[in-house]
Amino acid sequence: MAVLSFLVVSTPTLLRASSQRVRAYGSAAAAAHLDYHYDHYYDYEESAGSVPPRGVQWLIMGDPLTQRHVYAQWLSKLLDVPPISMGSLVRQQLHPRSTLYNKIAGAVNEGKLVPEEVIFGLLSKRLEEGYCRGENGFILDGIPRTKFQAEILDKVVDIDLVLNLKCSDGYMSKNDRSNGINSADFQQLEGGNLMSSGVIDGAWREKQHVHAKQIKPLEEYYRKQKKLLNFQVAAGPAETWQGLLAALHLQHMMSAVGSTQLTAGC
């Protein structure tokens, strides 16, 4: 737990200030009027009829094939809260003038996770800046990657809900057909070699298997907190959107924001 101690004690202007200000929005469950169920859907109280006064503080995670970033963008527009991509925050530091460049580039080149003190320093700074701009809530994507990071995150913000997007069987072939691609003929150039669709599919399945193994401790962590909502993605975002809104009990929100307006620019 040395890293956690370092984060909390050695960076008070970032973590402690951000934690106090974000938590000042109020108790997550109380403010959001949410009734969480074990690994299942939840409902807004019908009397509320709207999102929490302080804005939702949601985390979105899951299979990379599900295009999490698209759902994060759409939900942020619908709920009027900013999307925060941890990947974007890290990439913004990948220039030689950044004081964090060596730490980040070193970890990436070695195939390791970026150090926690870097990750949470960037996140806390982003939350602090957002608070000063009057931001109210967020949709967070790209963190946590481990149970340890989830434990640190709980000391920084109150997460209301963890949306876990899971790729259903056959999603890749359906996605290919929806884009007018014949999966039997589909090939990809990689390292100068043409790869058959079978090889590509096998590679993706292996990637999914590795991801499922890595994410399991996180799923269990949030399941115990009764904040986990699993959602099966069987098609692209456009085809899946209405089903996701139903799972989140947010259909009523679409009356105020039309689908065309919501998806514009995404």
C-alpha cells in the first residue's frame, strides 16, 4: 500500500482538494436517488423524473470491441456531464516538454501500466479544473484497470454506477455485416502480411479472453458494492443505444434530446 500512502499524503493539493470538492456534491446514492440491485438494473425513483442535482458520477468499462468511448460521449451529452477519458489525459502528456513524459513513455514501451501516482495525479487535476469551471458530475472511461486502482478511486470520488459493456458472441460478424463487409473475404495488412479473417477473429477472441480475465476482479469489486450493471452489446452503438437507455431507465431523457442532436459529431 506504499503507492496509496504516497498519493494521499504527498499530493494533498491534488487528491485531497479534489476529493473534498467532488464529494461535496453529496452522497452518491442519496443524491442520485438510486436503488441498486445485485448485478442487475436499477431504477430512478419515479418521483424524481430527472438526473441527480449534482450530476451523475458514472464509470464505464468493458470489452474494447464495444466502442466504450462512443457510449461515454453519448451518455455525457444526454446527462449533461463531461466525459473524462483517462487515455486522452495520458496521451496529452506524451510530448518531450511534459514533466511526465519519461514516466509514461517508459511504462508504455515496457508494456506496463502507467504508475498510479501519474494516473491519479492527472485525474485529480482534471477534476479540480472541472470543478473550477463549474462542471457537475462526469462519465469516466479508462480507469480503473486494476482492483488496487479501484480502491484508490473510491478515495477520490463517489462512483454512482459502473456500466460494464460485455461483447456478445457473434458481435464481430454482425458488425462486419452492418458495415457491408463480407467476413469471408475480409483481410487486413499487418507488418506487410495479409491476414485472413479467421486469423483476425482468433486474435480478437484471444484479446477478449485476456481482457475478461483481467477485468474479473474489478467486476467482483463493484458487484460487492452493488454498483455493477452488466450490459450485453450485440451490435454497433446506433443499434444498441435504445436498449442501453432501457437498461439504464433513461428513455424519458430522449424526449428532451433528440437522437440526431445527440449523435451529431460522434
